Amino acid sequence: MITPRTLACLAILALATLLPAQTPPTAYTITQAIAGDATASMTIYRSGAQAVIEYIHSDKPDGTPGHRSLSFYDLTAGVSHTWDPAITPPSCSVGKFSGDWGDPFAFTAELAPAIAKGDLKAAGSETLHGIPAKVYAGTSPSENLKVWFDEKDGLILRESYGAPGAAMQNMIDISKVSIAPPPASLFTMPAYCAGVKPPPTPAELIAEETGDSAGNWVSASIGPGSKNTCSILLHVVAAKTMTPINRKYQVAIDTTFDQDHPPPYTFGVGDDGTATFSGGAIHEITNQVRNGMLRVDNPPPYFTFTVNVPTPHEGAAGGYIYRQCFAPVTNLYYILKDPSDPAKGTDFLYAKSGKYAAAPAH
């Protein structure tokens, strides 16, 4: 079934064959309804690389009162902050984004270059909320589609869809448009938001752990495994310095592990942190460690792999990793944030390039 988002895209692709391309504005105030809530609305204020979306949430049937919330978007940094001015004590959530952040012009701006032949036909003209619009309509075996296009501003004012014979539903319904810079005062976050930093991205975490460019590394926990085969050379190192830990460690492996039929494993632990491994075909290969490194020849595309740095009263944690081959012998690093306390965090990373892709001399 065609989704509403897909329908909206099809509508604009069709419009792109009929209407001249326009450069979307970067300063405006636009108010539109929130789909599925007749009394809720959102107003988008944009000024260049900054945007604020103000949400007016309606009362809920369960008695939850309506409220107002705001989201500030730094379009250059790709960071958003969201807060509710009425909440006590005040709080602010922060996140990162890329691509579509809610720009009302995105439907046209993103898809206009991909002009495709559509089947929407001109269906007259109407005025919506005082704004003249050209109407286009089309059908498919499962959906009817109708769009109202503001040629002056290059903006879709309304997009409705519905199954044949059924009532149409609005996915886009814009009520107010002002193509002018909003007041600068709108683009100021409250002090309790300004100091809240977004969580690090996976790439930033890798760079912090390794002290190296994240582009040189690949997580061992992300598949699928390489189709080509190789041997894997394990290094157990401290984060940031990437120096080998000055401690003995244990390694257990199960190369027959089946993700669809995982066997039950049992890990025991002694007072000194030494682990025991049982279940499935897991077995210890600690005796194969040489000069602080362990080589695994021709592992399968994924397998169970456990590294235990014995710590009193702390057990080993197992998991499966994917084979990644960037050389006949590819280096796999088990990185400990705190070598004296593995419980503070560990990570498996493959070095695909850079200085750590070659085995260090130790």
C-alpha cells in the first residue's frame, strides 16, 4: 500500500513536471494543522540557518490538558533542543538530526530535481485561507490524491488522500504563510537549554575511544559479515592511548553460533574474576594468546566472542561479532575505557585503515 508520505512525494513529482522550479525561501512563518488532531497546530519560524517550531497540543480525551512546546533547530550544526515553558522544574531534551527537519518547502525543494512523469491532472483553482492555489488531482487503484499548490510561493498548501469511495484525509493543511524574516527574539533558547549538549554520535564515540579518525574504524557488532575470508588479530588495549593493557585476559569463542537458534551459555566467575564458559560449542582459546595478541584464522561471517579481563567479583560478558576483512590479516581491537575496571565500558572495533590497521610491534 502507498503510504501518505509516498503519496505526498508522488504529488510533488507530478507537480514538478507541470510547474517551473523555484528556489525555496529561507525566511518565513508558516502555520499548519497537525495531522490527526483537528485542534492542534504547529507554527514554523525560519530565519536562515535557524528554525523554531512551536507546537500547540490540544486537550486529550483522558483529561490531559493541552500545552505548548517549542523546538529550536540549528540547521548548520544539525542539533535540536525541545522544551515546554510551563514545566516545573524546567527541562530540555536535545538531539541530532540530518536531512528533513520539517521544512514545509522540503517536499518541493527535495524532489524538484528528480523530475518524473506524474499522472496528476489540473482540477481548477481554489482559495485556501485567503491564498490562491492551483488544484491537481489523481487516482491510483488504491488511492485518490488531491493537492493545492501556491504557485506564488512555491508551496503545497494542502495534500489530501483517501481510498476510492472513502473520505479524504489531510496530510498537509497550511493555514497561514508569511514569507518574511520572523522576529529575531524568537530564536533565543532559555538558559536551561543553552547548556544542554547533544549525545555523541557513534563516530564521535569512536574518535574519543581511539584518539583517531572515526573513518578508520568499523564496529564489529554491525553486520553483515564480509563475504571474503581473512584471519583476525585481536589486540586488547586501553581507550585513547590504544596501548596494550598490562594484564592477562581470557578469550572464548563459538564459531558454530546460529543467530536463529542461539544456544544457552553459562558463564561462571571466581573470586579473582577468572571466568568459565559452557554451552553450545563455546570453548576457551586463551592459550593461543602470543605477545599479548590472539590470532583467529578464517572465522565465519559471525561468531560468539568473549574477552574477559579478570576483575574480582565481575563476570565476563559475551556477545557475537561479525567478520570484517580489510586485509588478509585484519586487526580487531577490544578497547577498555578503564583497564582497571572493564565494567566501565568496552568496545570491539576493526581497524580498516590508518596506523592501527597494521599490527603494532609488541
